[in-house]
Amino acid sequence: MAFPILLLCLVSTIVFFASILWRKQNKTLLPPGPIALPIIGHLHLLSPTPHQDFHKLSIRYGPIIHLFLGSVPCVVASTAEAAKEFLKTHETSFSNRPAKTVAVEALTYGFQDFLFAPYGPYWKFLKKLCMSELLGGHMLDMFLPVRMQETRRFIKRVLHKAGEAVDFGGEFMTLSNNIVSRMSVSQTSSENEDEDEEMRKLVADTAELVGKFNISDFIWKNKETGGTRRFKDMLDVLLDIFEDENSEMKLDKDNIKAFIMDILVAGTDTSAVTMEWGMAELINNPRVLEKARHEIDSVIGKSRIVEESDIVNLPYLQAIVKETLRIHPAGPLIFRESSRSDVVCGYNIPAKTRLFINVWAIGRDPIHWESPLEFRPERFIENGPSQSQLDVRGQHYHLIPFGSGTRVCPGTSLALQVVHVNLAVMIQCFQWKVYGNGTVDMEEKSGITLPRAHPIVCVPSPRLNPFPSM
């Protein structure tokens, strides 16, 4: 009897130590990270600005770190090289959005939208529709007169308030929302100041959007009343697909409502926030502001107002927008989720792991950017072709403010057109007086699009005299 017992003990001991060794080896395959607390994991390490917290952790633990947000496993990538591995080399494993949440379900009519839809036939169909029709070159060209009209309305509003203290964050929000609303449903929601203020609140707090903005009634009323518009807006295209029995993918009313909500909220907020950060940097860097004005005056003159077709001839303005997006990316974090287990950079990433690409940290990486915290648009002009040819459309992984890969933002072209021309208008047409020491703070607030903690309030005055007719 002694031998079987001894054998059993020996086998048990071998199994015990083998299991410990197996767990230890598999643990080392995970990216490094701090020790997690029971139940909450690493939630205690995060503030309302998680991109900043992730950046600090990456300095200590490396470019790829492993965290638990509660019980949910997460991986954070904080360098261009790591981002490229996840978004290009292993893209098929990381094309899904994170798991469904209560907030997203409420905002998207039960996950019927495009931004948070899982990677699959429905998402692919909407992506193709965005690139070919809804946000494609033809649609953008068709709505050029609309953007020009809204830019002129924006100028008139600012002129009307000359000499008064103006919240330019709110003005930029109104401008971008009017453009997106007219492209989406052929009318705006800011015909008077009360409606204007309400829409600002709706966009700033999307949780209130579902309750206060009855998109369903608005959409179908628009279709029934018809009109004399010369071309189709985005809603018309979606409704045509809804009514087409032979459509490649059948859309229902919730799909359409959720998609329009995506466009209204995401399209409004990203452009407005970027213009506000750009204005803040120009106020705090008067040398850059004067150089930009000199370029615009030299190319455009003072007898007419800058237009979209002029942007190609304004390289310093383009550099200002790139530099703004580098330091203040429209989306500080890219969210994905692994659909299957994969090995990335030698680390084992299990299925259902949430991935965060820290775009904010990548844009401030001293390995790729000299003096990364300095606002210096010249870096995109003076450092040779390697820098001057950089774009923000996802091909250069140390500058990906709109994401990269399959789920790159389909509204990038529209956002760039709106930001470039209207920031140029502000530079060309107005002087801005800021109270106090003449600068604005650069504190960030929590949000998916990196909003400012405090609005820019300054007094505009016309710079052109006489002011060009509009």
C-alpha cells in the first residue's frame, strides 16, 4: 500500500508545481501592469481624464500594458509602433467595438447605430455606404454651398457680437452643428437663440439627446412633407434604402435614427472641439497667429473672405491644424475589443480584451516629436519631406487623431474642411481680446472628444476694413 500512496503523492506534487509553472509562464505572456485590487481591478488609478492616466502608467510599465477595469481585461497601447501592431498587423483580431454597455444601448436605440455596431455584414454595409455616398466626395462637393452659407452666417453672428464677450466654444458648436444638420436632414435646429442653446446642451450631453430630441418624429415628418431641394441629403439616401426591397442590407427605422444621431453628435462635437483648441493655441502663441495672418493676407488679400478652395495654398494653416490635432486629438483614445485570442509583440491577448490606443500619448511621444509639448506648426514644414508629407488620415501611426485601419473615422474629410476654412476665417476676419493676462488655460475635461475644461471667452473686433460683402 505504501508504494501507491507514495506514487499518488509524487504525481500530485508534480501536477501542483506544473500548474504553478504553467500559470506563471502564461502570466508572463500578458503585458506588464500594476497590481490589481479585488473587484475594482485598476479603476482606482483612473481619473476623469483616463488618457492622461494611461500615459503615466505607460511611462512606468512600457508601451503595452495590461489592466483590469473591474473584472474586464484591458490592454493599452501608447506608442506608434504598438498602435501599428494592433491596428494594421493584427487588425482582423481587433475590429470590434467594446462590449455593449447600458449607456451605449440607450443612445443607439439598442445598438442599431454605425459607430458601435459589431464588425460584420451590417457594419461593412454602412461603412461602404458612408464612403461611397453619405460622406463621399460627391456628397461633400454637393454640399459645398451649404458649408459656405453656414460660414457666412457664423461670420455675421460674430460681427453682430463685436465688442461683446463671446463664448467661442458655443459659437463653434453652433457652426458645426448647423453644417452637419443641413447635410443630414436639410435643416438646422438653431433658428433662434433658445433652440441654439438647447442644441449645444444636447450635443454636449448625449445622455439627454434621446429624451429631448425626438429624432423619430423629426425624420419622418421631413420625408412626408417633401420640398423643393435640388439634391438628396443623408436622410433621403437612408430612406431610399429603407424602402428598397432589393437593397443589399435591409435598414429599419431604428438603424436610421441611430445613424443620424451618430452623425449629428460625432460630426458636431469633433469639429467644434478641434476649432476651439486651435483658437486656444493661437491665442497663447501670438507669433504663430501673426504668421498665419500674414500667409492668409498674402494669398487671399483683404478684399474677400477665405474659402475652402484656398486651403491648398495655405500650407502654414494646414500645419496649424495638424499641430492642433497632434496635441489635442479629436479622439484621445481609440476603443476596440479583441474578437479572438492573438499574440501581439510577444504578448498573449485573450479574446474579449478591451483595447485602448492612446492617441493623446502617441502625439506627445518624444521619440517621434521633438519638444512634443511645444505648439510649433513649423515642424510640419521645416523638417523635410518626412514631416511635411504627414497626413492625419491614419497612414502614419504617430499621427492618428481620426483613428486608423478598417474603423478609421469616415467623416475625416468633412471635419478637415470645416476646421480649416473656419479657423482661417477667424484668423483673417477678427482680432480677439482675452481678459486677464491675455492667455487661456489648457485644462482638459473628460469626454470622448477631449473637450476643454473652460470655454474660451474673448471679445472679437473686425480686422478687415472695409469688411468684404457676404
